[in-house]
Amino acid sequence: MKRLSLYLFLILFTLPTPSQANDIRDFQIEGMSVWDSALDHFSKKKINNSVEYFYKDKKFLSITILVNSDSYDKIDFTYKPKDKKYKIYGIRGSKVFNNIKDCKMEYKKAVKELSEMFKNSKKVDAGERSYSQDTTGKSKIYNVYFWLKSGGFIEVSCFNMTEEFAKQNNWDNNNLTIGISTKEFSDFLLNEQYK
């Protein structure tokens, strides 16, 4: 396993070597990957007592689990609501920062490292833009996507929420997120959820 050079991501993520980095299942967050059963990592009670977010037409459900770890502050994963095996279609790990400067610094390092590891992917830098859920336009998000040939994508995001927006929505002001989405879930996001 290749280890990231920066300390934060050494703690947060263990990534495969470039020769293995073409299959989305090789990418793990806290030992979890897409297609795993969430029950292999969390109890059914913990899953059912977590914060839920339904996507359009309730086709997918995402939950947030606060974790007691030096590596993460929270883990989100997405599954189909009627799936009793809780198969993971998307997973994200998030780390909160005290300021946007530190978040953006680690974001840039992560993007650089992932660019080297996923050379065969299609890299899309969405840059800085207003966060759509904040109608004031003051909250910002930075995204880079790595679209994999095997389907799906890996996303690196740095969120810079205004204090007011974060407080109103019970969110963190500055956090760095790395996520994995399967082809099925990414197709749903692009063609149904955000169409």
C-alpha cells in the first residue's frame, strides 16, 4: 500500500498503489469501500439511529455516523432504503478544520496525491463555486472529481460555509471530504437527483 505523504491523509486514508487504483473497490475509507455491507462495519441499531437524508424519490438513502476516531469526525454512506444487507453505493469521510486555510492546504495536497495515483482517470476540477444550498451565495465549495474507467468517481471537496449558514443547518464551517461513488449512484446523481 502506498501511503500519502501528508500527515492528515496518512491518518485518514490508506490508498492503493497506482497499479491497483483503477477499480473503485480498491479505494477504502476507514477500511470500508463501495459494495461492502455497512453491517460489516456498524450495527443495525447504530445505522438506524443515525441522521438520514433521502435522495429524490427515496431511491437512495445517506446516513451520517459520528465516529470516535482521530482519523474522522464523521462517515457518510449511501445505500438503498429497502436493502436489508445495507450494500454501500457511496461513502465519504470528513474531517473538520478550524479554518479554511488549513482545509484548502490539505485539499490541494490530497488532489495532487490522487492525481498521481489515478493517472488513468478523467480528472475534472470544478474549482471554487458558491454552495448551492446557501441562497446568499457566500458559502463556497471546492471540488475535484476523478472519474474512473471502471465506473464511478472519487471526489475531493473542501467546504467553506459561512458561520450563519453553518449554524442554521447544524453544519461545520470548514471541512474536507473525500468520497467514493459507484457508477450506479453517480449515474443517479447526474441523471435524476440534480438534473
